[in-house]
Amino acid sequence: MHDQQHVAVLDFGSQYTQLIVRRVRELGYFAKLYAIEDFPNIGQPGAIILSGGPSSTSEPDAPDLDFAALMAFGVPVLGVCYGMQLLNIKFGGSVEASDRREYGPASLFTDEATGLYEGINSPSQVWMSHSDTVKVIPDGAKVIARNQHGTPVSLKWNETCFGIQFHPEVTHSHEGLQILNNFLSHAKDLQPFHIDDFKREIIDGIRATVGDRQIVCGVSGGVDSTVLAVLLHAAGANVRAIFVDHGLMRKDEGIEVRKNFARMGVPIETVDCAERFLTALDGVDDPEKKRVIIGNLFIDVFWDSVGDAEMLAQGTLYPDVIESASNAKSKASKIKTHHNRVDRILELQAQGKVLEPLAELFKDEVRELGIALGIPRDILQRHPFPGPGLAVRCPGVVNEERLHIIRECDAIFIGKLKEHGWYDKVWQAYAGLVPVKTVGVKGDERSYEWAISLRAVISEDAMTADWVELPYQILRETSHRILNEVKGINRVLYDVSTKPPASIEWE
């Protein structure tokens, strides 16, 4: 169904590649990501986008593609960053390697106000992330935009083949969505994207894949696993939903999770294994090791709880896959290991025992799917919570004392956001421990205690995020309560880092 007249995005390894897919869907068209090795077996697309990537075209093993096959599709093509550089070489031009990297905002000055840049301001802010640049432009090609230094950053090789050095898919490119829409206007009869159609396709896929086999579904109360459990329930799967209380949850979270699933009529089983997880994490301070330990223990707990279950279902999303670079064909650099992408999960995948029906969706799309499934909006609007729990909000070693501090500070912060009507305006908010003790004064006496950092971000899909300019009154009241009520804290900070370069979570 989805291999005809769709937008095919070819993955050269950029950390933003998934965002291209997301933006195209946001514009109302179905898009799908393909590894370069899968080209040209991509059906019959209506348009093709070549993503950026970390490689240099001058490297001996740089990713490549069959140019003749690309042109044979006869559809509009857009090269982004690395994709533009590769296309320029294929059309007969050249690219110059450089040791200098241009990273961050830049000004785009358009040479023409039609076609790709119709309705676009000049200058317009765009986001760069590259080192190589175009050196020789082939005969017949045209420069259609430059940066503030006069360097060509956008080319047109023919009437339907374009290149852009910047990343239109990130929000830092202020008119990037319009530029993508202008490109797609060159395509004909593109397949639309509707979440209801996707829901029916996913449910049919679950029924065909699972059959009458028993499937284990881990639930945490978060949006992803909640939608997954309800989806499996709607598909009539023989499912056991397991809530693993690993001791890394927020304050009173277990009680809230059980109440919410009872409201939805989905039975769950609770496994209390906090001591088991904390023992396994004892003394471990490396963030990757913590994630791997937690991921492997999840599998142990599931299999210990259900015996010979035949399949494992996970609420894995697009960002999980790309940040873990767990696809064997992926050219992307690994940012961090998600708990649901550890080696044991990948081994089970190879055996056909893992079901990930949400793996092509972004967080906001999962929420739309949840609405289509009838899940109450207050459950769907819960802030995202990482699978490894508070372990990734506790840099360094994890122990009960530190977890207690984080829980209490987090509960105060979230409570204040709700009290002031800011909870639903924020994508995600939390308190994270800064494992550094500082000198303070409490009760006229010297204190030597930890610092806590508050973080609140806005995002559309977790691939990029910006910090929220919360009213000072909220920060003041939160800080006052934490410093007066939480033992072990004498300093409260507010995190004003964007993603990138920071991540949303601390680890």
C-alpha cells in the first residue's frame, strides 16, 4: 500500500533523517525511510529525498547510490547536505573537503523567489551542519541560494532536481517546512498520510504477525507503552501486559499507572523488582552500562514472569531507533543505547520474537493514534518518561538516597507546573540530580549538600528541543519549596540547554 506515490527518504546517516520523514507527514503526505542498501527496491515513489550524513564524499567508503537508477524514477529529487554534495558530484561537479565545520544558524539569501523558494524571506534563518562544500558547479546547474558569505548553499540541476546545504527539517530552519512543501509541489499524486489509515494497517499487521501466539507487553504508564497495550487489546491479541516496578519510577507512579489502566479496561500485572534493579546498578556510574543493565534486566523480568511467552511487544518509536543506530544498515552515529535496543532485544528481533508496531511513528503521531483508539486525553498528555527511569536523571551511581531526592524535587516541580497551568504547555519537565556537593547555609550553619537541576523543554518529536522560558514565579516557588522541604539539597539550578547540543535527559 505505502510503496506507491510516497516520499522515499534515503538515509545517509544524519541524526535528523527521521525528522525529514516527520515533516513530510506533517505536510500531509506519506513518507518512508530507506537504508541506502535497499535502494532502488523502494517501490514507485512520487518524490525522493536524499538525507544528510556524517561522512565526507571524499572518503573511500563514503555512502553512494546508483545515480542512473535514481534518475530513472523520473520524479522530483531533493538532496539535503550530504545528499546535495553527492548529487553535485553525480551531475559532474565537485565538492571540497574541509577541516572546518559549519554548525548552527546561518542566513539564507535566495537568488530567485520562485520554485523551491517561493514565499520564502531573504534572508531566512537556516540550520547548517557540515564541513564539505560545493567547489565546482556542473554545466547547466544554477545557484539558487547563498549564505551570508556568498557561498552557494542551494543548487538546481534541472527543473525537478534540487540541492540544499542546510537542514530544512529542524525547527531552527525557520521556513524549512515551507521549503519542503515547495519541493513536494513538484510531485504528482502523492499518497496522503492519515493516522486512521495507519491505525487500521497496524492492527491488521499485528493480527497477521501474532496470530494466536501469546505476546508479552511491558507497560510503564507512559504514552508509548500505553498506546501499545491498548492497540494490542484492540487487535484482539493474546497479550499479557506487565508493569515492572523497577524502583526507578517517580513519586507514587505505580499507583497512578494501575488506576489509569483500570480506567481503560486493560488488565495489567505488576512485578515488584526494585531491589533486583538497584542491586544490579550498585556502583555503576557509566551511563551506557546503566542503560544496558536496565534493558537486559527488563527482558529477564518479562521472561521470569511469563515463562514461555512467544513474543515481546515494545513501544519503540522512530527516535529510539535512530539514536541507538541499532539498524544494522544505519549510517548514523550512535548517540545512546535505548533500553529497548540492547543486544538481547536485537537477538530476539533476529528470531522474529519482537513486535514493534509503533517503530515508524513519532511521539506526537503516537498521541494522535491514541486519540483514534479512544484513550483519555489526560493519559496521552502525560510528559514522556524514559524507560530507564530516574537512572538517567541521576548521573553517576544510583542509590535509594539519590532517587528519593530526585522523586521529591520532581514532585514539587511538576506540582508547581500544574498549579500554574504550565504542565500542558511543556513537552517534558523533570528534576535531575547534579552529583556535586556545594557549600551553603541552612539554619545559620554550614551545609555541604547536592544541587538539583530543573529542566523543562518544548519539542515536537524529541529529535530537537528548546528550553522553556518559565515564569520566574514558578521557578522561585519551586526553588523555595525544594530548599525548605528536601533534605540533602542546598542549591537549585535551571537548565537552559537546547537539543542539540544537549540531550533532553541527562544520560
